[in-house]
Amino acid sequence: MQGERSLSDIVKTLKETKSLEERRRILFILTKEEKQALYSELYFEEGRKVGISLYNGFIRKGIEYARWLSPEYTLAYLYIKKLKCKRVLELGCATGGFVKVLRRLGIEAYGIDISSYTVSKADVDVRSFLYNIDVETEDIPFPEEYFDMIIAIETLEHLANITFALNNLKRVLKVGGFLFITVPKPQGVLDNITHVNL
């Protein structure tokens, strides 16, 4: 894949690739703009229909709001409360629904996501706390050791440059801070063309 890559070329190549290692290589070389095109309205609103994700109507049908009511987010919240975390960062925040809930509960919460589409759909009162960042190539715009907890729910499986991303998270996590991660079961990894890690 050289030069300017269209979304249809990227999707076609990823669909034809069955090896996680080859998918990882393809995603690794995408620019931020190409990743934003991949994680666009098509991915979230028609993904299942066109075979690029398991989403259909993520925002249109309100799925993103149901997402932060899931057991994973409930467990994350219980840990935030139990561990008395004051500052929390969510990686893969989408429209920032969980960030909004945490802020309403008095927690200084922020979110980052590669998808400019989902971030642009966030409620106005939370949008200024969300950042459109490529955590695989760009530094997270916070000081070192800023957060008590970082949450990455069903996100790490998408990261081709996971070493850079984890070092990026480590830099902004306090010493003794907490990293809350969930990933899909191995059999679910191949159901999405942007999943590259087991």
C-alpha cells in the first residue's frame, strides 16, 4: 500500500487479509487521516452491513449510550470509586458518554479517540474534554503522571503500534496508578477487520 490510499482500498485490503500480523502491518502504516477515514460514520453506522465492524447505528440508534451501561463500564466505575480515583482518562471514548457520567459525579475525566466522527457527535457539555488523538503516533496532551486511572475498554485490539501506545499511556499514568483494560475473547477478534491483537 503506497501513496494516497482511499477508504475503499484500505477496507478491501483489510477484508482480503486473514492474518492478524498482516492486518497489523497494514494498520501500522496508515496515516492519522486514513485511520480517521476508516473509523468514520460508515464504520459506526453501517459497519455490520458493509462488513467492516460489528456496529450498525452506533449513534443513530443510541448504542453508544448503552455501551457505558455494560458490565465492563460498571466494573470500571466500581474500581474508580473504590480506589478513590480523582483523574481518569478513557482511551477509545467515542462520544464521551462515560466521561460525561464521571464528570457529573465530580471526577476529573477526559477521553481520547482516533475517530473524529464520534468525537464530533459528543454532547456539547463534554466535547471540550475529549481529544481526537492517534495514541499510536501522537503524545497524549497531558503532563507526566497526571491520571490516577486509565480505562481502555475494547480498544487495545485495534492498535497496531501497541508498544508506542502503552508507553504513551504509561507516561501520563501516576506511579501506583491503575490501568483498567478489557479486550474481546480471542474468537471475537477476527469479526472486525480493524482487530489486530489477541
